[in-house]
Amino acid sequence: LLDTAGFAVTREYYINDAGAQVDVLARSAFLRYREALGEAIGEIPEGLYPGDYLKPVGGALKAEHGAALKELPEAQWLPTVRAKAIAMMMEAIKGDLAALNITHEVFFSERSLIEGGRNRVAETIEFLRAKGDVYQGRLPPPKGAPVEDYEDREQTLFRATAYGDDVDRPLLKSDGSYTYFASDIAYHKVKFDAGFANMVDVWGADHGGYIKRMQAAIQAVTAGKGALDVKIVQLVRLLRNGEPVKMSKRAGDFVTLREVVDEVGSDAVRFMMLFRKNDAVLDFDLAKVIEQSKDNPVFYVQYGHARGHSIFRNAREVVPDLPEDSQARAAMLRQAPLERLNDPAELELLKRLALYPRIVEAAAQAHEPHRIAFYLNELASEFHALWTHGRDLPHLRFIINNDAEITRARLAMVQGVVSVLASGLAILGVTAPDEMR
């Protein structure tokens, strides 16, 4: 969407490959490694990841190391297992992204912030300290219910309240390691220093409370020149004919995106995920998104594009020189006598088409791609209604056998619909079929 509106865009995937959670991943993979060696591991212990998706990691570790890792203490095997698990998970994730037609120019490792001879997190903390935005102090206990991990101790704190946050925020844990917040500040400073003043983050639904402190940090590290827009994405509730879908054995306690793409195709997934605001909960019915009806928006919009091409194929009896090539056809139809279009429904459709450039611009400025999906659905709906109108009133049909001029005018209108539907679907990453069976 931003590309189409003329922005220079870099798409980046942030790999959370540092901190306690990837150590949990490594321990879970090590359990599957022991299983691959023939050990009976029983029920997966609480706190480890239970899904079968880690079995291939265990098998790969066995193939690569035999039983050697089993004899080592955790401190020695953990880095090896962690690296293998991260590499295999990222390979799977990249495959899933490709299946959904999502591309990233950059895959950025969180671990790279502190490895490779340069500690960007320490540099960022010192940068903020020099500005007076980092100090040693104590935090008051949180209001309301007691928090389990609250510690009344002197800490290294970021002066977030100076930038609109409710409370100052810790940068170091009690064991001296960095908080996630400290790494996140450093990451965004790296982005800003590379020339990206406008940053758009996509976060999960459970991170809403994190936005204010992150925006405060962006203000601090960019001297107010950087902007961060956080898109919170709610969970998807999967249904089949209105009934909740059972959880996946392979994944443990969730259904993977790849399983959904494999079942209904990337077009349905992409369109339906974008056919609502990002922060709205989505009920995704696996049966309805492949239904061929006007109640299925992705079908209805794609069918609008296919119907336009069907009209062109049928029109060649009246306009035999109508080109098959889209650009040549559009060039020819620019000469059509559009003043012949005077039915109220035709004029409404033309007005809807004329809105498209402003819709794209407004959606891009607001970072709201769902506006494109809504618009396409409304345009397709008006187009289908006009087609039905012509079936009931023959003089309003797109093709009038004894009047080539009105036919050309209406074909020009259809060309507008086809062009806009194709453009909008391309923005959403959804295909625009010329025919549907």
C-alpha cells in the first residue's frame, strides 16, 4: 500500500532470537533430541513447548551430533541446540511467508544487537545516559494488585515519564542482563540511524500496554524526529461452518497459519485478514471463505474482475476490434462516448471509480489497508448490481447489439472497474483471475 502511494519502503522481519524464551525453545528441542535417540521422554514438562513441530529439530540434531550432545552439561549443549532450533524455525517461517506471498528485504536478528563485536544495547543506554534520560533509582510498587516480579531495589531506569509515559522503565534485570525494552530501544535506534524516520511495527494483541513506553523511547533516541506507529493484531478465531476448529496436534495448542493457507489458499487468507481493522478480532470461517457467494468478500471481488473479462469476451461480436491486451483495450476505450452513460446506477459506479486514487492515498497515510478491501467490496457490489439491473432491463445491458457506441461507453466503464479491481487486489497481494469456474 505504501509502495503504491509513492513511499520508499523496506520490509523487515525482527527475529526474537535472544532472551529466556529461545532458551526454553532450545530445552524443548533438546528433549526431542533425546526422544530421537530412543529415550522415552513421557509427557512434556510444564514450561516447555509441547508441539510435534520440534521433532524434526530433534532428528536433525541426532543426525548431526549422534549421542554426543547428551553427554554434555547444559551450558555446553544449549548454544548448539538453540542455534539449530532457531535456524530450522526460521526456515519453516520463511516457507510459510512465501506460501502467503509475503516478502521481507531484511531479516534482523535481535541477538545481533549484542554480538559481533559491537553491543548496540550498551551503546544506546550510554547515549541516553549522556542526555540525562537514564539514571539510577527505585520504582514505586505498581498500583492495584501486587506484581510477582516487583523488586524494591535500585535500578538502571529510562526516564520515560519525561516523554509522556506513566512511569520510568527498567533497562537492566536484577541479574545484570538487559530487559526486552532495552533491546527494543536499541533496535529502533539502529533503524532511525539507518535513515528510517517513520517506523511501523506489527505486534501481537498482548503487547498493547507496551506502546506508550516504546513511543516515549523513540522520542528520546531520535530527538523527536522519529515516528513509531504500532499496529496491534488481534487473535484469529478459526471456525468451520460456525463451529470452533479443533486445535492442531502438530503445533501443540494452536493451528498454524500454514495449515490454513494449505486448506483455503493464500488469496482467501490475505483478503479476509485485511477485510477488517488490524485491531479487530477476526472470526475466520474456513467453509465460508471458499464459498462462491456474495457473502464471501474475496470471491465477490475476484468474481467482479472475472465478470468484467467475460463481458469483454462477449462484446467482440459487437466491437470486433476490441483488443485482448488490457493496455491496448484501455487506450482504445478512452475514445468512447462516456456522455452516453446517464443511468443513475452507471453514474454512481463512475463516481465510485473516481474515488480510488484518494482512497489509496488516505489508506496509505493512515496505515489502514483494510480501507482498500472495504472499497473493493463496495465497488464489486455496485458492479454486480448493475449487471443484474441490465438482466432485468435489457436497454441497460453492457452489450447492445444494435448500438456499438453505447456498448463502447459501457465497456469503458467496465474497463475502469477491471483496472481498479486489479490494482486494489494487487495492493492486497491477492490474484485477479480473468475467469472463475
